Amino acid sequence: MNSHSTERFHDALEKQYRDLIQEAILECESNFKTQLNLGKLNSKLQLIMKAAKYDGLSETTISHLIDEAMPNTHQIAA
């Protein structure tokens, strides 16, 4: 694979994981998106992180994607 193909593959992989993270967040929201179940979300994100590492994304990259996706205004429901 040449460097351009590798870069496109990496970008597509990041997009796929960005979408998975967003789905996990949406699944863990409740009460009209005012609360976020962090226990449930943590479990989902751990699985996503393991899969991302297996697929070749660095921990730094996946952590950055998670940080980008996390909503800023939520009450925490443990």
C-alpha cells in the first residue's frame, strides 16, 4: 500500500470509530439527553478502544476521538 492509500485508510478508520463513539454516547443518554450513564458508556468505550487498537489506531488517536465526541453539558447518572 502506498502512503496515500494508507492515509485514506487511516482517515476512513478514524471516521468509522468517530461514528461508533457517537453511537455509544447516544445509547447512554437518557432523560431527553440531559443525563449520561457513565458506567454504561465506559463499558462501551472500553470495547471500542480494544477494537481500535486491534485495527491499528493508536491509543492517543482513539482517546482524542473520544474527547472530541464527549458532550460538555450533561448531568452524570452513575
